[in-house]
Amino acid sequence: MMLSEIPFGRRLRYGLAGFLGGAAAPAAMALPVVAQSGFDALSTAFLSEWSSLAAISLPLVGTAVGWRIASWEAMLHERIRHLEGGATALEAASRFDGLTGLGNRQALNEALEAVMVARGPSGGTLLLIDLDRFKYVNDTLGHAAGDALLIGVADRLRQASGEGAQLFRLGADEFAVILPQALRRPVAEFVCLAIEAALAEPFILEQGRVMAGVSIGATLMSAEDREVADVLQRADLALYRAKEVFGPAHAFYDEALAREVKEGLELERDLSRGFVDGEFYLEYQPIVAVENGDVRSLEALLRWRHPKRGLITPDIFIPLAEKTGIIQVIGKWVVQQACAAAVTWPAPTGVSVNVSGDQFKDPNFVTHILDCLVETGLSPERLTIEVTEAVFSVDIDLVCRSLAELRSSGVRIALDDFGTGFSSINNLRLFPLDELKIDRSFANQMLETSQGAKLVDLMHKLSETFQIRTTIEGIETKNQLDFIKRLGIGEAQGFLFSRPFAAAEALSYLQARLAQRAATVG
């Protein structure tokens, strides 16, 4: 700040104060002289000594110092105002996302708190939004493309959310929207559909054309809401459910959904604990030769007995194990247990083990299988690895290489639950297979409709075309057995032969079957 910019009144006050302060010393020197000799001796006394002459200049020096202090004070006030202005700007910036210009998580929390303070009949609706393909765009096209996509998403959210909506970006590919006017679910659902439609359109970026799916979790707010964390948790639970649906989807929080999702989350947490605590075990079901009833192998079936919920079926816990990644650990354990059990059975009876596609993502999985064979002493040809058609949705080249390596070592490969997935003839041609297992649902239909019978016959002929063995699951009656025998199907599995039994019973079961077979031949 220049001196000319300082108010004159302030300069005058500080200058006068300096003058008076500086005049105190000369006045103290002059008063004794005046008292003794009068005013006439004053000039002679001050001019006779240099210190007296210096004292005369002190009022002028004090005036200059006062003016300078006025300048310093003005500069100090100016700096304080500047710092306060910067702090205000910084505080405002801390509430906004620099990339999209939307409010951030702090701003969302403050907005939700404001809704709760208002405590009207309803606080509107909160939407939590998650993009489905953002990581793919970032990884394949680069972070610049990812940033451009986020900006485009923010623009479309503004348009689709309508007037009065408050938008926020919470980080990465997560967004939130407060809809103050959406007091009822149908209104909020209309906005959800509008957002899904808006984001379903392709984004034309400088790096290329990309698609971005979206999942939305929604919860209505009310006067009873008191904690921001509670509202966010409800929307999070709804988002969790929406993300389980393939493609664009939205879900609204309700008590039934909350119970179901919480149970699923609890099961996810219990998976690791249950595995460590020994709650998982194997049962076995025989696969027999249709022609003579010989037991070719036993299929290892994974079971989980939860201490509170009882027996939990694989169709519930296997997807959770795949989602959490613990399938890698459990899958290795299953292979080791199955091989260790099979080596105690009469040769050449083998064992079949189901393997998830996610297990092949572990670069050491194939090595682990081969190591289990070496450690247990089980011949490779007595082990069959069963995969379902779901592996075609993983990395088919990776799976094919892994299965080819196993097959070259002597391990047999079977395609399980055939007919229920999305395999193609080309996939079957590329896949290194030894066996095709027809799903149990076809066994139920083949004697009820001509179409069901033709489908089973067609799948068997397809298997013969690829020169691989055919097994059908779900055989429960002698009529079914007679029918597949006429078709020429080689192996079967089902309750007609045996229900699954405990691992401890496997050896005695096989020995009894061998004794029965010997007695029949004799």
C-alpha cells in the first residue's frame, strides 16, 4: 500500500502522537532552565551543547515515526483482509470437485444436514450413482479419457435430474443427487429412468466412442431422519442391490431389501471365518457307467454348514465366494482334499472337482493342481476338472491354455451343466474337452416332451461329433436310465444310483459296489 492511500486523518493522529512523544525529552530539559533563569536563557542553554540540539529534533523524528506506524498498520490490515479472503475462497473450493464443478462429499453431508434441519414433511430423495465401466475406460483409453467421461456424465446428470436437483461427485466414478421435489417414489423413479436413459447413450470422446452403464441406489428422506450416516447407509444398501443386476439398474431402499442385503453382507464376512473354522466340507456323488453300473468316478460337492443358518446351498455361497475372491483359497482346498481322498479309493475310480472360472485368474492355480497330484500320489487320469459354460465369459484364451496344460499332463476336462449357458459350437471346438455333462434339467424333460427327448439326443450326437464322452445328470428313475441307454449315452449321475454321501463313507461305498459287481459276474 502506498503512503498516499492511507487516510489523512489516521496519518494526522499518528503524526501528532509521535510529535508529542518526541517533545517530552526537550520539554524535560527546558523546564529547569526556564525555572532558574527565565526564557531568555533558554536559547543559550540549548545551543551550548550538542545533546540539547539533538533533543530539539525529537518531535520531528516522532512525527515521522508516527506517520510510518500509520503506514505499517494499514499494510497489516490489508494483509489480514487478503488472508481472510483467501481462507474464504479456499473454504469454498474445499466443497467442490475441481474436475466437474459439482459439490463434493463434504458439500453432500452439509446439504443433507440442511434437509434434516428443515424437517419438513419430507426431505425428498437421495440417489447414489455408480458408473459401471469407468475403470475400463481409464485402463484402456487413459486418464484423460476417464476425466472427459466424468465431465460428460456430470453434464448429462444436470440435464436428466431436473430443476432444483443438487448434484455431487463423491470421488472416482461415484456421484450423488438430492431431489428436493421428489417426495414420493414414483417421481424419484421417473428421474432414475431419465438418468439411466441419458447415460445409456454413447459418449463421443477425443479418444474414442465409449459406453457407460450406471447403477442407482435411492432412498426417500423424511422428518424422522436425524443422522446423515443413516441416510447414506440406506442409499448404499440400495446401490448394492442395483449393482447385482446386469446393465443399467436402480433400486429403492425398503426394509425387506435391507434385511436381504445385510444377510448377504453378513454371509460374505462369514465366508472367511467359516472356512478357517472348518465349516466347509465335501460330499461325494457317484458317476456310473450306463451299460454295466460300474462307478467311474465320484464328484466332489462342496458344502457349508453355517453355525446359525444351517446348510447353505452352493448356489448362494459360491457367487459370494467369487465376488469376495475367497474362491481362490477354497478352490485350492477342495482340489487338495479331493485328491487326498481319491488316492485311497480302488483304482481306477477317479474324482471330479468343480472349478470356477475365477480360479483360473490365479496364475498358480494350474501348478497347484499338478502339485496336489504329486503330493498325494494320485494318477492324473483319475482327476477330472469340471468347468461350466460361465468360463466363456472370463478370459477364454487364459482358460483354454490352462486346461490344455492340465490335459497334456493327463488330467481329464469336463464341461458341466451343458445346455444352460451360452456356449457356441465354436467354443466347443476350441475347448480341450474329454467329457460333456448334460444338465439335470434336460433329464426331467426328456420323457415328458418330444422336444426334450430330441434335445438330449442332439447334445449326445454333438458330443460324439467332438469325440468326447457324454454324461447326463439328474437320473432318478429306471425309465430315464433305459431311455439314455437306448440313446447310447455312456455315463449318468443322479439319485437313482446314490444321493451325495459324506467323505468318510466313500471308501466303504466303493468297496460294496465292487463286491456287488463281483458277485453278479460270478
